[in-house]
Amino acid sequence: MSGPIVSIIVPVYNAEKTIQRCVESILGQDFQDFELLLIDDGSQDTSGELCDAFARQDARVRVFHKENGGVSAARNLGLSQAQGVYLQFLDSDDWITADATTMLVRTAREYRCDLVISDFYRVVGDRVSHKGDIQEDAVLSREEYAAHMMERPADFYYGVLWNKLYRREIVERHHLRMNPEISWCEDFMFNLEYIRYAERFYALQVPIYYYVKTKGSLASQYLSIPKTIRMKLMVFEYYNRFFKTVLDEEEYERSRLKVYKFLVDAAGDGAVPPAILPGSQKLGDERVSVPAQAMEGEGLLLDLFRERKLLEAYVETVALKYDLSMQEIRLLLYLSQSPWEGTRKDLAEILDISRAALTMAVQKLSSRSLVWADGGQTDEKKGGRSWRLTCMDEARPVLADLAIARGDFEQACTAGIDPEELARYYATEEKIRNNIRRALQ
């Protein structure tokens, strides 16, 4: 019997207040072929019992209880027990979006990557902000990835485990493990060793992980503690040796000042801007959400609303990846099926957005060479200026991702329906669509 596609490892220590949210976000993933390894690191509260309860409820959950030895030892135990093709990590006070594992695995498979790194959300209280760094939409070599890392050497984006997907085969072949003797940047040291053996990298520019800032953590104390300084010097030796391995001698000499920048940079996770500044949002507003009343209620309008929200939830990842608004994504989704020739008023009504929002969407997409727009002539019979809109060649990557999102949406809608039932459903749906067209004529 083959093992799972992904092993998700979560160290747990005195996390009774947060473990429920963390585990439920994992078990609620769209991607189902995973095992969840909960490593109870000698918790003194009810965390261990909560982990056991999850294992009783879901066969994919495996729990290991051990004496307290720190997060690195807990992760090492998880690595020794993992059976998946890929490795994914979470901290017990954090959580992930419902499409997180799907996005990571799909990217790794599509681009044949050894490491996928993603953007994340940083959460402080009820505020959240989107954090990332690499903006290249292409496979990166080891040298290219290292060059990005060199620019912001101590940034959490590169240093932590939880916004990445690893190949377990590389970890096991080279006997990679966390160093339990280090309690600062131990994740980064593991990453440096892993990167030495990885060849293909991809940056997923979609935030899929919610990192909760914990007061009093060592990372938040920066270099004020002598022990932290000593550990940073130790980590720097790893860091310096890594670049001597990755770069040739001439390139290393040219880049040495950037390499040494690590010594003066503190471990940084980025700060959530105050509410008055752009970039910070109220937690819950950052992704598509549905009011509880709409989830529970019945009725034609609620059914239509839920269907639209589900579609938005899937295409939203494309909007985040390409820095597009939902209005712009709606327009591209329409144009991906058929060019438009008609009035601004009619198209705005079809897309269920204002005419001003439509105009702004067309202007932005045109400026990025994603959409070709021709203002045309004023059509008095139709009551407005006729527009001609069509997607340009530069939009192909966006349209390809939209097609995948639409497929995911349709799969979610038809889950659990056998092929024969599905064929009858599609035939009936086509008849209903034709009836609606006739009734509207």
C-alpha cells in the first residue's frame, strides 16, 4: 500500500487554546491525501488529550507523545515517522487556508520543484497583513533562489519551515534533521542544508499560511540576549559556508558584503502596519468569506449567492497571485469564454459591478497588456458607447490559472456524484439553461 502524498508535521506543546483551530484548518483542506503527525512534546495542559481525540475522529491523524525536548526534537521525531512524498510543517498556534496544501502540491508537481515557498499572512490581534518577497513567476535555480535570499538574509520568509513544501526523498537521502542544540534560527539552518541539495525552486505568490506573532518569543527579542548573539554567530557559519558552496570564488568575493549583512539583520517577520496605513486588514477581510446566516439559510437567492461565493473563493487565488482585484478577475473570466462587443452598461450588469468599477478594471488590464479595448462608436439604440474587449496573448498565464480554478470549483460542486449521475445532471442543466433563455426572450 502506497503512503500519503503529503506528511504534515505539527509540534505541540501546551497549545490547548490554539490546537483546535490549527488541526481543523488541516483536516478541512481541499487536498485529502495526507497524513497529519501531531507530536506532543511533553505538554503539561490538555494538548495531548486533544491530539488523541483528533486521532480517534480521523484515521489520517497520527499522534506521538514524548518527553519535552524542544521544537527541533519534536520535528525530528515527525520526520522519522513521515511517509509522504512531500513534507509540510505548521506551528500549533497558526493555521492555513483551505487551499494551502493543494496549491503547494500542484505547484511542486507542475514545475517539478524540490522546494515551493509561499507568501503568508502575519497576524497580530485582529489585524493581518500579506507578507512575501520573491515576485518572479518562474522556476528558480539554486543560485537564483540564493541571490534573493541574500538580499534579505534574516527574513522569516526564507528562514522558517511553515511556508514551504519539501521533498522527503531529499531530506532522507542526505539525513537532514533539525539541530536540537540551537534554539534560534534552527529552521533556517535546516533550510540552508536542504537548499544545498535542491535544484528547482518556485515562489508561490499567494498567502496560504496564518502566522500568529507570539509575545516573548526569542525571535522578538532580537540581539539583546548574549546567548542569542552567540547562536547567531553559529548560524552565520552555516550561512557563510552555504554561499561558499553555492557561489564560485569570484562571485562569492563580489557578494561577501551581502552575505555578512546577515550578522546585522535581526530575524524579521515583518510588521503589521497600523490600521490607517495601506497593507493592513482586519482579520477575516483578507479572503472571501460567507456570513453564517447565508451558510445556514435556504432559498433561491441564497443558493445563487453561495455558488457565486464558492467560485470567488477559487478564483481569488489567481487574483492574489497576479495582484488583480475581484472585478478584474470577473472581467477576465468572462472574456476567457468570449470577447465582448456591447455597451459598458450591459457588461457592468452582467458582471454585477458598477460602471465606474468596470472602467477602472478595463484601464488596469489594458495598461498591463492583458486586455485589448476599443471604445468604438456611440450606439444610440443600445443607449451607450459600444465597447470591444478581448484578451491579449500576455493574459494566457492568467487564463490558464483561471481554467484550473474553474475546474476546482466544478469539482467541489460535483464531489461525491458518480459519472452516470453527473452526465444526467449536465444534460438536465443544459435543458434548464435553454428554458431560461427562452423565458427571457
